[in-house]
Amino acid sequence: HNKEEMESLILEIGVIIGIAAIISLLGRLIKQPPIIAYLLTGVIVGPLVLNLISSTEQLQSLASIGIALLLFIIGISLDFRILKHVGGTAIIGGISTVAIVSSAVFFIAQSLGFNIISALYIALAFSFSSAVVVVKILSDKKEIETLHGQIALGILIVESFIAALALMIIPVITSGGALVIGLQVAKFIALIAVVIIFGRYVLSGILSIAAKNQEVLFLVSIAWALVVGVTFDSLGLSAEIGALIAGMVIASSKYSLEIKSKVKGIRDFFVILFFVFFGSQLSGPISAELLKQAVIFSLFVLIGKPIVVMALTRSFGFKKRTNFMIGTSLTQVSEFSLIVILLGYSLGHIPITIFSLTILVTLITVSLSSYAIYFSMPIYKSVSRFLGLFDGKRREFGAINKHEKYDIVLLGYSRLGFNLLKAFTLAKKKYLIIDYNPLTIMSLSKKRINCVYGDVNDTEFLNSINLKSVKMIISTIHEYATNLNIMKLIDKKECTFIATSNQIHNTIELYKNGADYVIMPHYLGGDFMANMLVRDNFNKKTLQEEGKSHIRQLRERMSEAHSI
């Protein structure tokens, strides 16, 4: 009997993975995140369409592992150190956003006829944004280190803690009073403190030893997530939230990226089952009333929530473009929404119909918000003139006199800028550095280097800088469209323009459009190496001397990076 059940489960998982793969490929063509494909797979294999799932309990058990691994990976993406730089905005903004959005959703739910308990669950569930979606898309767009990326991640960290507290408190609300809840919160805070201290002083050393072998590093990281999760569970707290905290502790480690890449494979398998399980809970019939409710809640999350976020971040003085980008990033409901609703259903607090509503809202908001984040710049350009109300008065990072005349403007400090800056200084050229990473600008400002925070894709920002008198512009940004746009704003006869590109066809097009020179890092690296080998007659000692010089430069670069 057990053998038959196991064979049935393996067959079902095979079918699920196959359907998920096909839908994911189709979703990729229309720029949809995998979450949508997994939820749709669940809907297809669930009772609403094919009704292929019979091993519901086993699938739910695997989904629980998926939740823990998902939250562990989310935790690795949410570095505590972000709060050091944007802490005030993130903490106040995160708490205020959850409070305002959940209050608004509660009243919407009440007006739609939901009882108080259901309205409270819906309000809590729809007040969180998806760290999985936001981190993935901002990483793809290389906007994680931008000002709006850092603030959005900071808000997500705060929301994650609120979600953790909610998941911990909800089960004890019906079984205990304020004292029980207070003890639970105190236990939660104390345990977090212990985990953070252990992680900083003990785990960091263990990871240093484990990092010498990739398999050992993988096992240690998984063991860390499971041990913390089991510890939380044994003390009456959520194992999933324990995994989240375990990930957040690792996020500040220098091995975080390596661990994330190692765990990703096993995580993806269980995460597919997690979202498929939720998708399979969408049971029919889907009535016109349910669709109407889903559309109303989705419209508020997609339009109302970003307005709330923009108003809050505007109160900190940020410019309308930054506020718009932060608000746009948070226009979807979270994986926490599904977990909150699952908890409420398992406790008997809410009916199964709330499941269906949450899945529909997740499908609508995640799919539409993905496009909103991917195409945030063109959307911003089209609505910018209507956003004056959200334009703060804060002085930009590293702000300088934009009307001053400069010999050279460097767009993007990045890896190339470090060496270029030395050349500007030696040549005694008057220069200005423009970068979209606020931490970079703050670091350069401390060294009294002329710099300003800004996005070179923002034509309004570029026009505010006196580019007409600049003799040379060097762009270290490899996006073809960005470099093309910059060239349209300068006098190519008077100003030398140096671009950067990683693609041969883009490089040729940039030359055709008037670029004086295009930096191609990989080709330049090959040319440099070939010339050096020929120059030194392939001499080993000379190469070793060059290597020592290289080490000195890398250490200098590392010390600068650590100071940011």
C-alpha cells in the first residue's frame, strides 16, 4: 500500500514538474516570474481543471519544506546592513505601509460583505509585498544597489518581521490573552538576538572553514537553516520564520552569494511544489462575485498601495522619481499572504473561499506588477508630469553645483571608475562622477570627490546638469539604449563620448551613432594580456611581479568597497 502511494506521488510530481516547465517557458516569453507559472500549474492539476492530485497530504508536507527553504533564500536576499543606510525610511515606511494598507483593505473587505475575522485575515495578507518577485526583477535590472532598490528592500525586511510576528501571534490569540502574546513576542525577540549573536561570532567561523569545500558549505548552510527552524518550532514558534531569520543572518556573510547559488537548486524543486499546492486549492466554481472581489482588491494593491508608499517616502524628502520606483516595486501581494491564509484556514478561522480569493489576487497582482517593475522607466516618463505632489525637497546625495563647468563627466563609478578616477587626478582634470548607487556616492563624498547621485536614464536629471560645456563624457554603463540616449543630449562635435558595451553588434551601432570610442572590457582584457605576454617574452618572473602589483590594486579596491 505504501509502495503504491509512493509511486502515485512520484507520478504526480513528474506531471507537475512537466506542466510547470511548459508554462514557465511560455511565461518567460512574456516576462512573467516563475511564481505565476507554478500557481497556474496548481490550478491546472487541481480540482478546477484536470483534478490530477490525490496525494494531497504528502504534497502539503513537501510544500511545508518548500516554505522553509523559500523563506531561507528570501532571508539571504534581505541583508540587515541595508537598514544601516536606509533604516529610518525603511522602518517607519514599512510599519506605516502595513498599517495604512491593512486598514484600507479591511474597510474594503467589510464593504464587500466579509465578516470581521475574514476581513482581518485579508487585510493582513494583502498588506505584504513579495520579496521573491522584487528581489528577482530588481536583480535582473541591476537596480538592487540603487536608492529605490535599497529602500524597497529595507521596507521588505520590516514587512518580513511584521509577517513573522503575525504568524507567531495568530495561533495564540484564541488560546491566550495579552500575557501569553507578550511572552510569545519576548521569546521571539530573545531567540532572534541569540541567533544573530551565534551567527556573528560562531557561524561565521564555521562558514570560513566550510567554504574550502563547496559540498561542505552547502551542507552547513542547509543544516543551519534546519537547526534554527527546528529550534523555533520546539519553542512554540514558527519553523518557517526560523528559516527566514537563519537566512537573514547569513545575508551579511561574505559567503551569502555562494550559499544562495548552492541552495537554489533544491529550493526551486520544493518551491514549485509549494506554489503548485496553493494553486491546486483554487476550487470552483469561480463566481462573478469572487472575480469582482479579486479585481477590487487587486486594483487597490496595484494603484492604492503605491500611492500610499509614495506619500510616505515623499515625507522623507525623496524626489518623485525615487518615490515612484519604490512604490512600483511593491505592487503585488506576497508569498506571506498565502502562508497567512493557509494558517487561518488550518485554524478554522476562515473558509476555503478566502483561499481562492487570495490565489486570484496573487495571480493578478504578481503578473501585472512584474510588467510595472520591468517597464517602470517608460511608465514614469509618461506619468511624471502628474507626480508633482510626490516630489520631496531632500537635497540629493553628493549634491554639487550643477551649473559648474567640468572637463570630464564619468557616468557610473563601478569597476572601471576606480582606475579612471586616478587618471583624472593625475591629469589635473576637473571632473564630476554621476552614480545611481547612494552608498557609492556617500563614500565618494566623504573623500571630497566631486559626485552626485542620479540616474542617467532620467533625461530630466541629465538636462539639469550643464553637459554643454563638458569636453568628455565617459559612460561605464553597458546598456545600449542608455548610451544612445546620452548621445542625443550632447554636442558630438564639441564633446568626446566614450561608451561601454558587452555586445559586438551594439558596439558597431554605437560607433555608427557617433561614439568616439567604445570600451569592451573582455576584448580590452584579452588585448592587454596578449601585449603584456609579448612585451615580457612570456617570462614567469615578470608575470609574478605584475601579479603582485595586481594584488596591491585589488586590496586597495577592496578597502574602498568595505568603506561603503
